[in-house]
Amino acid sequence: MLSAERLPNNCPALVLNADFRPLSYFPLSLWSWQDTIKAVFLERVNIVEEYDRVVHAARFEMKLPSVVALKTYVKPSRNPAFTRFNVFLRDRFQCQYCGDRDDLTFDHVVPRSRGGRTTWDNVVAACAPCNLLKGGLMPDRCGMYPRIAPHRPTVLQLQNNGRLFPPNYLHDSWTDYLYWDSELEP
């Protein structure tokens, strides 16, 4: 059993599909060290890279994996789920009315009170002040139109948008497997 002060809590593993691409970029596909070791022992992953850190148990010791690849390819979903997070990701975490990035909510372009539905084609990211200003009004009534028309994104579009927002921390061993577009600003 590991003592609390020796737990390797800051050693997540980057999880790659069997084709050596990350399962997702945003959020980045990471597993805790415990889940990673379990997957290694269940022979579900191959270890690709390791940390210098070693964990010890009664009968074995091993370096913690920093990058693992699934042994079986997981086919990505063709249609992304409609979630608040995915709407924000599609809209690049920007209010579609003013461009602000703070205090995001989502707004029904055609208000629900006017028959608008909660679908990809009617919902956009909006900051709270713009959402309150628009209220239950139609876009032509208040002069507020989304910068980009709401639409159903593809998984590829969401992955590409996710690459615009690299996490605050990237371990050196992950860089060969991640492709961030450094020229694009979020």
C-alpha cells in the first residue's frame, strides 16, 4: 500500500487510440495513474512512454506510464452529442453576439417561448449579459444575430476546435502524439 505522501497524483497518462491518435483533444484524453495501471494489468493497453516515477507494491515495481495506446481501436462517434460543453466548443467558447469569453450560457436563437427548440440549429453560446439583453425576443426584433449560424458540427470540427485550447500542462512525453496549432489563437 502506498503512503499518502508518496502517491503519484500528478502523473496522468495520455490515452491514445490503437492508431496512436488521442481519443480526444478537448478534454484531453487522460487517465489517472490508478486507471492506467489497471488497464496495463488487464492487458487493454500498450505502454508507449513512461515517467521516471516508480510505484512499488509487495511483489513488483514499475515505472508509471505517461502515454498508453489502446490495443483495440475505438471507432469515434460520427455524430457528437448535443451537450452544453459541445455547444461551447463548437462556438469556440465565445459569445456569439459580442465575442466575450466570460460567464457563458447558451441561448435559444428562436426563444423557447416562441416555439424554439433545444437543438444544434437553434442554440448558441452567449454571455450572460447578452442572453439577458436578448431575453425572449426574436433576433430581428432586438437586432442580435449570432456571428456564426448555429449548426450541427461534425466530430472532426469539434476535435479541430479542441486543438485551439491546449491544456495548461502538457508533459514532455506527450508532445510527439499531440498536434496543437500554435498559430491559431482561441
